[in-house]
Amino acid sequence: MKAKNKRPPSGEIRQSQIISTFGPGAMVDLPNHSILIGGLNHWKGDRRRIYEDRLAERVCELLEVKQIAMYAPPVDEQDPKATRSGITSFVFPTWFLAQIEEFWNAPNGRSYRTRPLLPWGSLVKGKYLTPERKKVPVVPVRFVHGDSPNRNCRGQLWLDEGGSGNDFVDIFVRCEACKARRPLSDATVPNGRVLGSCDGHRPWLGPAAKEFCVSQTTGKPEYNRLLVRSASNAYFAQVLSVISLPDSDEALRKAVDLVYEDFLQFAEDIGDIKRDRKKQKVATAIEAFSDEAVWTEIKRRQSGSVDKPKSIKQVEIETLLSQPDEVGEDVPEGDFYARTRHLDGLTPLLSARIDRIVLVHRLREVIAQVGFTRFEAAMPDIDGELSLDVRRAALDIEPTWVPAIENKGEGIFISFKKAAIEHWLKQDAVQKRGRILYQGFDEWRSQRGLDPDKAKFPGLPYIMLHSLSHLLITAVSLECGYAASAIRERIYTGESGYGILLYTGTSGSEGTLGGLVQVGQRIEYHLINALEMGKLCSNDPVCAQHQPNNPQEDRFLHGAACHGCLLIAEPSCERRNEFLDRALVIDIVEGLGAEFFDVGGL
């Protein structure tokens, strides 16, 4: 029997988009209808395994499971005779509006354009069949139906539209049988509860997937809220990312493990380490580490202390700070390769603040999706750990794996001196500016009802470095060969140090062209340009005079920041363009005196 060719897929999406924009639960507009991307239990085909232990460990903690695997999204099989692979999707919404032109005269004498509302089951091959047997195209739509004398009424519904705009006040849903009629604007009333309580359906997981939908704070049923299908807050992928860097502590521990039981456990001081090195087995095991580092590890073991697990970013910055200096013509090898460049030629303004510049010739970033949210995004905190402030939707009924992608790229890391930042923080003008920024953050947190123990202010060093990073991305993109939207950032603030990592990465080879590393050879030039750009915004003095705690503007997480100066493409920013203030970086027209870089030094 001749094999039948497979029907071509309804649409195609890149693997990276599945993780970020069109993951499980996301709504996608196709040419003829709208669909909902299915959960992981509806993904078919061979998947490539991705390994990253640190990321897998954090995902296990979030999902409260003992073990989790990470796989790349399945790729559609090109062979027409092969078994279908890919991602199953569901028609959503399941009600449609027929594209016909009719008019209905209301009792008040006003005429409305009206079109029939139809469920998916009443369509013929995806089209509306008129009484004249003509097939009419349809578009997906949601609607409100209530206040009917007969709650079981199943009459034909019509959508009445008045005026030339799309104002919900002029749009009504009308039942042909019971004559009930209601404006769509009723659904926009905050806390109106006109859409009824949530019944717990999770259509991306299948028709039978339900859960108890109750408020985590009150324990009472949650009510449905209006969400426009094409709105920008309809889907937020909840992702975690790590830079695959070698952990220097892990390498040290493995080296000590080889000779600890037989030799090193009896050491009483650092002198014993020096004597044990004379033994061939010990010398071979710990030759890559100093006596001080080995003795510190032995003392930790002898005390019986258990180290607190390091955060994602703590491991990264410690590894970046430990990179050796450039030596001759080094050849990059492996997924990670970085070297510290010499700081000769830095101006006094920069040399007093910059501690180290590391050129990252190669790096590997792994991104995994653990869930998604609607209405409000859940972002990682400043340590790279995922915030638990917003309840996330599950990707599978019983998760055993999560979708992930890996990107290869390059970058520049700039480390700032702790002493310089600590001295800056003690200044009165900086502390005054910090109180104003905190007031805006506190107002933002209270309006959303967030727990103060979970939603914490990131601190002034983070806001300052984050703002400088945005200025630097704009300055660097003009020369490095990458678009500004292709350069991403990671901000490090903590006990291990302060720094900015600018990097780029793609699933192909485009992320390792060498443009950022070449820029890093003269990054001081771009830093000066970034500071010059930050002095004045095209929207000054309005931008510089913005007050974060002003309820009329509703920009509580911004100081002197707007689209004319600091806001960049959201894929580049790790905080969705929030927690920004030029006044902490450079002196602006307001003359607040809270800048980290003294303008007199330029």
C-alpha cells in the first residue's frame, strides 16, 4: 500500500522561541486561527539531552523533585515517511466570529453592525456555513454571556458593534433567543467578578487536566480576569539561565579528595602541606593549587562545616575573577576560555574604580524554562535565583524534564573595586538618593501586595551597575559588529565582588565572531563614551526630574531613566528594564551629587 504523505505542520517556531516566547501555554496566531502550545506531555519526537549540573540542581529545588532532565525542543522531521515529531497545539479560543456584514436595530433606535458568534464544533472545515450554504471565514474571539433569565439558554449569540473604534463600551454580546444583551466593558471592571470563578482548567495540558484554583493568601476561589489575547502580558516564560563556567572550588575539592585520606587529613598547619608536596602522589594531585588554597580546604574539612550552596552568580563571578593573565598567543579551547587583560593605560577616573577586565573568548549559556505566568512576570533576583513572588503555571502534569537550549558566545567582564563602591555608598547624597529610590520600590511592592520577605530591594550598587551596563551596551554595539539587542548582561553584586558581564550567544556560530573580545581590548574608550552619553538625555529635564514614588507616572522602579537614555531591548536586560537610574552613574542636569563616576575626572 502506498504510504500517504504527512500533512504539513500548521506553523513553525524556532527552538529558542519555544523557551522564551511561545512555550507551553502560549497563544500563537496562525493564518486561519489561534492556537495554544501544548504542555510537555504533548511534545513528540527525539530530543537532544542538555547537561548542566548547576542549572539542573536549581530546577530540582524549584519544582521540588529529586531529579530532572533537560532536553532541547523536538525538531520537526523532514522525511515525509518518518513518524511525525514536533509539538501538539490546541485550538484556543474555541469560539469564533463569522466575517459577515449584517445590521441590527436596537430598541433605542441605534443601529449596530452584528456578526454571529460560533463554537468550534459548529464550523465546517474551519469556516462558518451560512443558510445559503456559503462558507465564510471566521476569527477567534472570547465573549461575555450572563444576566439571562434562562441560565440554560443555548440560543445563537451575536456580537453587536457600534461606532468605528474598538471601545468595549460600544461592543455588546446579544442572545437571539432570550434577548439578553451585555456590554463587553463589564469584563474590564477591576475585581468585578463578572467572568465567574476559575474552574481550574489547564487547556495546554489537555482537556482532563484540572487543578484546584484558590488564592494562596485567602484560600478562597480565584475569579477569572480579562486578558486580551494579543496583549503583551498574556505570557511570560519563567526561565533560569547559567553561564557554564568551571567551578574552581569544585576542582580543588576533587584534587584534595585524591590524597586526603592517606596524607592530608593529618596536616596541622600550612607547613605540613609543603612537606607533603615532596611525595609524588600528593604533588601530582595538587600541583595546580597553592599551599594556601589547599590548607583552607583542609581546615574546612577538619572543622566539619558544611558550606552553604553557592548562588548561580556567585560561582560565575568567582570563576571570572580567578582567570589568569594573557600569555602570548593563547588558543581558545573548550566551552569556556577567558583571560585577564592588562590595565595599562587606564585614566585615573577608571583605574581608581576598575579592578579587573576579563576577555571571555568562549562561553556557553544554558537556559531552561520551568513554568510561565500571565499578567505579571516573575524575574530572577540579583543572585540569578528565580523569584517565588508570582505563582507559576506548570509545564507538565508530572514533570520529569524541562525544555532547555544552549547558546555559544563571547563576552567582556569588568570587575569594580569593593573599596571604591563602599566609599561611594557612604556619601550623604548617595544615601539620600537611595531613600528616594527605595520609596518608589516600596510603593510598587505595596500596590502588588508582595511579601516584603520575598520582594527585596536590590540595593544601590546593583542599580548603579545595571544603569552603567545599559549605557555600555549602547556604546559598544556601535563598533563590535553585534546589534544592541544581541548583547546581553549579567550584573554581579555581593560578597564575592562587583562586576558587569556583557556577552552574546546564539545556537549557531554567530556568537563567537570575536567582536566583543576585540572591543574589550579598548573597553576604557567605550566606558568614557558611555559616561558621556549618560550625562544628558533627549528628554531632560523631564527625565532627570522624575520621582520614583510619584503615583501619577507609575514608574516606581525608575529614577532618571527613560527610552531616550537607559531603556534598551528587553532581551538584553536581565531585569526587564527596571531598577535603573542615571543619577547613580554620572552627574546629570539635576546635579544631585550621587554619581559613582566623578564628572570632573572626564
